[in-house]
Amino acid sequence: MSESFEQDLQRRLQDVEFRQEFGATRAKTDVALTLYRARRATHTSQTQLAKSLKVWHSYIAKLEAGHANPTLATVGRILAMLGLRLTTGFTDLATEDEPGPTVQEQADKAPLG
């Protein structure tokens, strides 16, 4: 019987180099999706966003496709132009679900002491 995707991924995540590369790729993809969703949620076109940021439309397209590697400052500037800010959270590396609760939400639920 062959391994399922999840089993294969769990096995491969035991390799430190694979885990690091997989984590980097997941983070890049998560940021790309966040930027895309933020732009769409604010009913802003790529062209409008590019003009407001004084960047090429193609850069916005590359960001949203996960083909660019923006700094956190760049992500912050883009979201600010949309009237938004970045919140952070974390979830299991192999999970395909949406990101978990933000760090603040997790801290609020953590026992003191």
C-alpha cells in the first residue's frame, strides 16, 4: 500500500533541510495569499494598488503569485495602503488549513505564571 500525501509529507518533514525549505515556501505562499485576499477584500485592482505604491503592476502580480520575496516592511506598506495591517499567528507546518489564532490570541489564552 502506498503512502498518502500526508504520510509522505510527515516522513519528509523529518529531514531538517527539507523542513526548512518547506517552511520557507509555505511562508512565501501564505504571504502571497494574504496580499491577494487583502487587495480583493478592499475591492482594489492590482493596477490601482501599484499606482498608489508607485511600483509596476507586474510587481504586484509577482507578489500575489508568490514569485517575489518582499520584506516585512514592504508587506506592511502594501497593507497600509489598503488600510490594513498584518497580524501574525502560527499553525502546524503540515496543516493545509488557514493559519491559526494570532500570537496575541494565543497569549491571551495562555495560563499566567
